[in-house]
Amino acid sequence: MLINLFKTLKDTGVPCTLRELLDLIKALEHQIAFANINDFYYLSRSVLVKDEKHYDKFDRAFDIYFKGLETLDDVIQAMIPDEWLRKEFEKFLTEEELKKIKTMGGLEKLLEEFKKRLEEQKDKHEGGNKWVGTAGTSPYGNDGVNPEGIRVGGEGKQNKAVKVWQQRDYRNLDDSIELGTRNIKIALRRLRKFVRESRDDEFDLDGTIKSTAKNAGLLDIKMIPEKTNAVKVLVLFDVGGSMDPHVKVCEELFSACKTEFKNLEYFYFHNFIYETVWKDNRRRHNERMQTLDILHKYSSDYKIIFVGDATMAPYEITNAGGSIEHWNEEPGSLWMKKIFNNYERLIWLNPVPEDHWDYSASIDLSRSLIENQMYPLTLKGLEDGMSFLTK
């Protein structure tokens, strides 16, 4: 059963390994999931899937293997243990229903007949009183009228069934979707550099064992500073104009960054980077910071993240006086080169779909200035960007 499930997962693109399959078998041997298909679903997903972006592929594979079939022949091939079926039935039966089932010779007889008819039946069936199908009086199928039945699929419009065996729907997770705050946090966690600089202490197990051993077995508890993420991040957000449609995703990114990074600095700019940036959009005309001061204040080990659509007239990047808001003495391209050369790692996150980039001269120009380290503002793009920053 599990070998075929494993093969189905591989065929649908879930990158599970043989080691994970063995872990699942071990978990089942210890009855972590027993006689409950829902428990088995969550157990197998937690063991076999190591990245949330593959949940949708796993759900499709699970559906194909167990439920998404024109016939139910593969249910028999899956060799579902009798004990599983029996316990599932018994959970939903009242004393009155157990008495009714005795009219067919008891629960054992019901299960035996169910398997026998699945083996005999080759086609879809509707109506009638024997085969597994719909709208009939057979005790096996869906939308029929037998009170002691096993419902297979559907929602069951008439009588209560002993067991519901139906398709399940799950919310899709895909690495091409625009981000939500939770998904952003998960992706940002790839950018980590742990050091023991915290004022809070945590229990040092290894140190306690060594110290206790040296102390002739007398317990000697050791504490060490707690590990904290020491990575330093500087984010520069493009605001206004063509960025207005992307405000929501930028707010989500900003919120996630503030949660995940202890050492975070941020500034705003419009369209492209020039000689000044600002902290407060409401006071941007009066309170600005010189870009040159940023180069001096924040050390080269800061990770630089530009967030913007890079959509503008090319002269706004290449020409002095190209800014649409003020006269810039030096072109934006020169300032970008200064920043790029000053920091070890720099990326640009772009909310515009990647397949549109080739149609914009300004996006192509911006990419060339940062040696193509531009990534789409999707889950996959953010993961790739964080991976580059950690190198």
C-alpha cells in the first residue's frame, strides 16, 4: 500500500525520499495513526512533505491514490486493513444501527460483501439493488435508500450511511502566488545568522553533562546566552505612482520583516534611488536622509533589499535631472552602483509578474545595474532571494 502511495507522490512532483517513507512506516508500526483515514492523511503529509508549497501536490496525489478514481478497484489494491475499516464503522454506529446491521449477518458480513462486490464490479453503476453505485437500494454506494449502507463518494442526499468515503477539498499552496504575511515569514526565515549575543540565557545540555562528569557526578548546571538571529537587513521601498496597486503585498512584507529581523532598517524612495531617502512619507519633503550617509552609517555586512516595480521612464535612471520630483545632480544609475559596490549582498524584489519584465526597458536596465539579482515578489522568488543573501 505505502509503496504505491509513495510512487504516486513522486509521479505528481512531491519530492519525498525513501528515508521519509521508512519514517512513515515506522510511525504506523507504533500506531501513531490507526483506524482513521484523517489521522493517516495528516501523519503522512507531515512525514512525507517538507515544504508547505508542496501541500497541494500532496493533496492531489492523495486524492488520486485513494479517492479520485472512476472505479474503486484501487481501494482493494490498497489493501486497507480490516481492522481500520471495522473501527471506522464502529465510531459512527449507534446501538440501534448495530442491531439493523445484524439483518445482513453482522458487521463482518457487511465488510466481506463490500469487498466482494468491489472485486466483482468493473463499471460505474447507477440504480439497482446490488452493485456499488448511486440512487439504488444496495447497501454500498451513494444517494441510495438502504439504511445499513456504506456510502462511497458524494454527500448523501437521503439516508445516513455507516461510513462516508468521499472526496476532500484542500486549499492550494503554490510558490507562484502573491505572498501573505505568514508565507513571507516562512520564506524570510531562510535568511538567518545565529549568534549567542542575547541577554537571555538558555540551558546548556552539553556543557552541563561535561561539567557534571568532571564534578564526580554532582550536578553542575550550565547556562549560555540564547541564540538570536544577528543578520542585519536594510530594506528600501518604492512608494507612490505605479506602486499603489502593490501596497498590500508591500505592507505584508514590511510586517513580516519587522517580526523576523531584529536588526532591521528601512527607508522609502520614489521610482529610483537618488541622493536622498526618507523614513516617514508624511514628512518626506522636510525630513530626508542623505543616501551617502546610509553608505557610511550601515556597514557592508548589511543585506540590502530593494522593493519596487522598477517601472518608469529609462531617463529617470540614466540621466541627471531624471527624477520627476526634483532635480538630481547625479543619475540614479550612479547611486545604485555606489550602493551595489558598497554592500556584499543586494537584491531587488519586484511585484510585477516575471513574464512581464522583458517588455519594460526600465526593468531590464535596473536588473543590469545589480547584475540580474532581481526576483519576483512571490513565495518562490522570495525564497530564491533569501538563499542568495545567505551565500
